[in-house]
Amino acid sequence: MSGRWILFHDQLALGKKLRILTVVDTHSRLCPATDPRFSYRGEDVVQTLERVCGQIGYSNTIRVDNGSEFISRDLDLWAYANGVTLDFSRSGKPTDNSFIEAFNSKLRAECLNAHWFVSLADARKSWRIGVSTTTRTDSTAQSDTTSR
């Protein structure tokens, strides 16, 4: 997989906080993973990355924010062992990550604000269905997925 991956999280209030890890290739604009959980630790990020990398390969660089799940020893060791460079964004500088900020904004508007998830299982099920139709953010991808 070429290009950079960007990992971030979002949240949704359902009594409990729902955090969503989005993985996006900025070169192809493919979103191979949106992984909702109640909480994230470094080992959870590594588990998601192992699943994604097993399917599409490793990236040379992954861009992340400075959240505790991304500055963990688990993710650092995983990156080192797999020859991946972690590129940390500057704190308080959302313009460093304008692409993922726009992607997450669209995801919130089209999915999170449009659906009410009653459980984590419900969110994961809806995610697989909803994200499969918007896995890339360009107009070509939308026409590709609607023709399936």
C-alpha cells in the first residue's frame, strides 16, 4: 500500500463513549478500517493494524495524533518491528491533518449523525454496511460502489 495512513478516533455518546479508529490511505483515499470500540489502548490499535496490514500490506509511514493510544509503547514497538515510521502531528494544529479532519467530518455527518447505535455490536454491523459504500472519498469511488 502506498501513501500514508492516518489513524484517529472520534466519539459518540450512547450512554458510554464510542470511539472510532479510522485508517485512511491518503494516496489512494481508501479507508480499509473503521473500528468502533468503547475505549482504545495501544494494543487495540496494534490489533487493528495487524488485521489491516495482513490484508493490504504495510505502509512506510503512518500519521497519527498525540493521543495516548498512539504514543504507547505497544504501537512504538509494532512500528519498529515492521519498519514503519510514526509521523506525529503537532498538537493543536488540525491543519496538519486537514484530509483526515475532512474525512472524519464527512463520516460524522453521513453516518454518526444519521444513525443511533444501541450497542457496540450494532455499531460494528452498521459500520461494515455503511462504510462499504463510502470507503473512498472521491467521486469515482462513489460511482464504483453504487454499481455493485
